[in-house]
Amino acid sequence: MSINIEAATARLNQKLEKEAEKSAEEMAKRADFKIQIWFRSDRSMHKPVAYSLSFWESGKRLHGGGDEMMFICRRHSHAPKLKPFDVAMAKSKSVRGCDGLISGGLADSGVIVCPHCHVKHKPDQIGDSIFYRTSIDQAADVLAKWWRKLGGRADLYAKYNPTDPRSIMMAQNYDYRTAREKKGLTIYPLQNILKDTLNGATLESRFKSFITA
């Protein structure tokens, strides 16, 4: 039986092109960032909820060996405020900073320069987390705001306090040590976020469903 070399080559090239397109699409949907919400109090639909947000660059630590935590251009309340001249020259939004996110790799030196407003900070003057106390609806809005600020390229991670049903469920399914370390971790991947919102759901409604599940 003879083989048509040209036809076989053409079929192989088409297959390779399709695989390359598929890989490119999957790479495009991979998140560059992670937003972590950590509930410090019980979740409630009626009472204010305490939580913190932190932000990470995916796979940036040690040349792909892990995630790199980002800093926030917002000085601590006890840190020296920016001087009026610094605010004017750097185009900062306030005397504490612009709330821009700063790559953790820029913190290796003694001075951290915000790439957004160009304000200079010492590493101990700014932090890597923001604490909130809001309603659960407002928490979803806050997440959506930061997600958009990262260009819509972030996974969502949620952690919970030890008495939360998520932590208790993890302890029952695994063990208490795992639950204590993982803090009931749940993940909302970027691909799922994009898929859900393409079907017509709002970002805020999807994020509310995620943090109340």
C-alpha cells in the first residue's frame, strides 16, 4: 500500500497548527496574578466581615519556583506621610501613596519605587496586605475592583478562619493539620471566571457566589 507523502505531511502540519493554537489559547488564559482573600472572622450575610487581601505574581519567585508577593503603594498609618512636594512631583493620590501594586522583586534594595506614581518608600513603610471590614456584598465589589486593576488576569484564592465550615470540612476530609495549614483553601481559576462572565453573569455576582459558597 503506497502512502501519499504530501497528503500525510499536510495532515500532520494541520494537526500541529491546531495543537499550537490550543496551547496559545490555554497560555493566554493562565493567570499572571493571584488575589487572596483571607477571612479573619465568620462569614455573614448580615454582619460586617473582617478580611485581608494580598496580591501575588504567579511563578515569579526564583525564576518560576513559586509566587512572589506584591507590595501596595500605601504607607502604614504610623509611617511618615509623604511630603506635599513628593506628592505633587510623583502624582500620588494621597500622602500615603497611590494604592498601586508593586512587584516584590523591586523590594530587594533599600528603597522601593512605585512604578505607577514613582513615590519612594522604605520596605518597612509599606505592606503586602490590606485589611477590610465590610459587608459581604462590598467584599465582592472590592475583589472585583482589584481584579480589574490587575487587568483581569488573576486567579482568586480564599482562606478561612478555623471555625468556618470550609476549614471544618477540610479537617473532616483530610486532617486538622492540613486544614490548619491550608485554612480551608478554595480557588476560583481565571479560566472559570472568564467562562462564567462570558455567559452573562456580572463579575461582582460571581465573586459573591465564590466567597459565600
